[in-house]
Amino acid sequence: MRLVFDDVTLALPEFALRASFDVETNALGIFGPSGAGKTTLLEIIAGLRAPDRGRIFVDDVEISSLKTRERRIGYVPQDDTLFPHMSVKKNVLYGGTGGAPILHWMDDLMHRGVTKLSGGERRRVALARAMTTNPRLLLLDELLGGLDDAKKRELIALIPRPIIFVSHERDEIAALCEHVVSIDRGQCSAPASLPQSSFSLSSRPQLKR
Amino acid sequence: MIAFTIEMALVATALLLIPGTLIAWLLARRAWRGKALVETFVMLPLVMPPVATGLILLRLFGRRGVIGSRLGFDVVFTWRAVVLAMTVMAFPLFVRTARVAFEHVSRRYEDIARTLGAGEIRVFFTITLPLASRGIIAGAVIAFARALGEFGATILIAGNIEGQTSTIATSIYTLVQLGEDRAAMSLLLVSVVIAFGAIFASELLLRKA
């Protein structure tokens, strides 16, 4: 995936968010302390917040000019935001059945109510839901945060590519990402490439594009 | 006459359900010109003397009224006037409750639905409305209870014609004036029971919402 941020700027109460880079990657990590603007950056990509100016391209499509619902950007927010009035199945299939083959890892959860899931299960459901729309890429906000190591490994194995993965944990970024952008008080660094770790399997499922 | 009152209150509640829900949603979720004006206008019957509201309705819906002269059927002093008075007086209570219900629905759910490809109409019917439904039903129950007890506007535009426009409230008034306290007391009991049941039900609904 080629991801281009062309001079994206958004004034926030505390600081201005600025991102301008061009990177060819299948897994971009966004690393920074809490409150640095990581989530805001994802919301801009997903189309939930409009930047003051700037454009964003994913594989030469200018997604920043598309409506939110036309962007096909899968977004898994930190608070997972599962629809509380729907079953797991209805949640997962809300965006379509594009990723139906992935549902085998949901079989055990499908008919439960979302309020009865554990933290790890909720993340799995939110991830599956974001994948069924045939997204160009997935935005994962602190997807592994607060899970124990076994749960993390379980979830990591399910994450397809390409992704933008947000975390304040260096280890998680190292385990999942090819490139990393550091962000502090809204200022994004240039992308740096990361050494490939044992986790970044070349046989990962690819999102259809 | 008790059955007639309940019937009229049900019709009034049914009539205000769709326009009331629409206005409540517009007030809760959209910014538009003249919003404050509409807001005030909708709430007016709540604070004006009901008799004054009745007088306005009489002017509008009388045979020579702006609306009444164009209708082709009589409103004033018929059952339609009973429904009209009940609808207008219960409308603000319904809109208030439904509006709060809409405001309590987290925008995050709507946002995520948009990233999953849902358009605004789908977002409304699959996310916003179901999540607000308890509050909307509670609003309908309160509106129904208010409609049952309507007196001031009713007596002005519908009168108190036995067997035609007499309601529980207007009958109590007549019975007291005639000195038939016993009959008045039994009607009073009926209205207390109905009102208590309705408010109790709506409180339960709102608590779980």
C-alpha cells in the first residue's frame, strides 16, 4: 500500500496536528504518548473528522475527497464501539458479507449478545466487523492494549494487511509493523522502517483491493 | 365516556408519534436556521394557559378559521377537536422526552456505522432509532397520560357534549359543578389509576434506557 499525507493539518485546542509523508508499506505503526493526536489522525483518515487542509491518498485514490461511507476504510476504535443492541452476527455483518470467509474464527461467538463478551472477544468482533466491508486498509487503535500475552498473540494472528496500527507500546509496533511514524503533540515524524520480527508473517491474509 | 377518552388519547398519541420523533431528532442532531424558533414554538403549549392554547386552536380550526375553513369537515365541538386539543397539548412532552433520548445515543455508534458504508437513512433506522427507542416509547406513554387528562383546551374547542365530546376530565368538572361528588370521586379514581400506571411505566422504561 502506498500511503500519502499531503500537508494534512488540523488545529486542536492544545496544539496543531501536522502530517506530511509518503510511504510504501503494508503495516504502518503510529507511535506516541497518549494525547499526542494518534486517534485524531485515525479519525481524519476514516473520515470522521475533517482536517483544516491537506489531502490523503491510499494507492493513488484521494480518499480525503470521499464521503465517510464511500472510503472503505475499516476502523476499529479503541473503545471498539460494538453496537449494543445487536447480536455479534448482526454487528459483524453490518457492513456487508465481503469478508465472510473470515467468519469461521467467529463461529463460537456469533449468536451471543455483545454485552456478554470479554475484552478480547470484543476486539475480535470489532476487527471482524471492520473487515467485512472489503476495506482498502484497516485502522487499528490500541487493538492489543490491556490484553495478556496469550490473547495478544491470538489476535495478532488474525490481523490482515494493510494496516495502520496505533499504539503507545513500542513492543506492539515492533511485532506488527514494517514502518513507524512517531507523533508527539501533533507533530508526525518521517516514516522509519523497522526490522522484520518473527511476527510479521509473509503468509498473512491480504485485504482485497 | 372512559373508553372514549382512552380511545381519543390513543389516537392523539399515534398522530404525534412520527412528526414528534422527526422534530425531536432534528432538534437533537442537526443544526439549522430557525431551530431556536421551532424549539420555542413546540414548547409553547407546555407553558401557556391551556385555555389560551384552546382559544388559538378555536380561531384556527373554527368554521371560518384559517385552517378550519379549508378542511371540508367540522372540527370544533366534535371528537376531532378532542383529539386536536390532546395532540397539541401532549406534543411538547413527547418531543422533550424523545429529544433527550436521541441526545443520549452516542455519536460514536453512528460514526462507526458510516465507516461501515451506511448512509444517513440507514444510520437512523438501524442505529439511532433503535438505541433511542426506549426513551421514545417512554415519551409516548407520558404523552398518552397527558392527553388523557387534557381539560383547558378541550373544554374550549370541543365543549362538553355528553356522549359526543365529554372526556374524563370535562366530566369531572361538570359533576363537581352539579354537586354529584360521589360520581366525580369515582372518575377521579379512574384518572389517578391510569395516570399513575402511565408515569410508572415510563419511569421504568427510562431507567433501563
